[in-house]
Amino acid sequence: MASSDKVRAKKWLGQHFLTSQPVADRIVGLLQRSELPVIETGPGMGVLTTRLVARGLNLTAVEVDDESVAWLARELPQVRVIHASILECDLPPGSQAWIGNLPYNLSSPILFRMLELRAQVQEGVFMLQREVARRIAAPPDNKEYGILSVLLQYYYEVQYAFTVPPGAFSPPPKVHSGVIRLVRRRQADELALAPLAQVVKTAFNQRRKMLGNAVKSLPLELPEGWAARRPEQLSVAEFALLARQLA
């Protein structure tokens, strides 16, 4: 890998940078809605940005780091850059796709931000810590199934695309990474996020308890037999059924 590529990649994963060009190409290749404007979250020094530009996509990069913003302006002037945090900035209106190598410590906040803007975000492709990626894609009756699983799977079709080994980075991190693709579900528009999040968070905050005890603080009438089930045994559709009681 050329030294300039290493400089561009240094922001990803703190001291770990992606060195595998096939992995970067494969991540970008997962974007299917090429007609949509693309928001790249935290491009750093352009590991994915250069490949997105090469595809001719309508790209906006959202980056909070001063050094990275300066590099993007100098090396990729054709890319629109929003110098702000994706968690706080005002994004262009209209339907869009998101892509990014998410910092491990910010992956959940960024995904919750995407849920808040789900009317706009029609597709998402992200690399994040493998455990988090697996959690998002986990089915019911699985120890990895939890809050992010239910919320994201209700509003999006979730695909766990592939695993990225430590050897794809330099220096190698101690953990694997995972890449996921999210595609917006059309039938999910009817249920607001707030009641669904309230039910799911209340249930999984006490996931070792039976559902009847875990959600007893909420004004819910559980269907027969549900009180003796554990939260991870409920499907996404069953959580939605409870959320509609609150809504």
C-alpha cells in the first residue's frame, strides 16, 4: 500500500487503518441505489471517498475533524463537505443513502441518528465492530438479539454482508469487523419510533426477567402466554404489536 494511502486511512479505527483495497471496493460495491445522493459518515482521509468519487455518485461527506476536512478540500474538491458531526448536523433534504467506516465507540449513536432520519435514509452500508454487526442482524431467540436488532430490523431489511479480519488493517486490531447493508422497509412507516423504542428498551434493560416483569412499568396488556416469555423470544413483529398499544 502506498504511503499516501496510509495517510488517508489513518483516521479509521484510531491507530488502525484499512489497507485492503479489495475490502474497500467491496464495501462501496454494496451500495445498490446508485440514483440516490450518498452521505459518507466520517470519511477521514478518503479511504472510501476516492472509490465513491470514481463511481460518479452524488456524494456529500460529513466530517468533524479539521485535518480531514482540509485534506478533502485539497485532494477531492469535487466532494461537498459538511464540517460537522453526523450526530448533530443538518443534512440535505430528500432520500439518500449512507455509507461509512464507523468508529466503534460511535456506531450505536450514528445508527440511532439514522433511525431518526429513516424517512430520508433509504439504504445504509457500514463497517463496524463484528459483535455489533452480528447483533444488528441477529434473529430472535439468540443471545445477540437486542435493542438494535429489533429497531433496525423493523424499519430496515438487514444483511450481514461479510467479516473483515484484523489482517486487513495496519496495525491489526484485536477484534474483527463486520459489514452490514440496510434497506428501508416500505411497510414500516405506520409505527413511530418513540413507542417502539420505549417497549424494546424497557424489555431488554431487564432481559433476564420474564416479559411480564420486564415491562410491568408500561401500560401494556400482554397477550396470553407472553408474560412467561423472555424479551429475546419475541419477534420484531411482536414487539411492534406491543408498541402499537403505547402509540
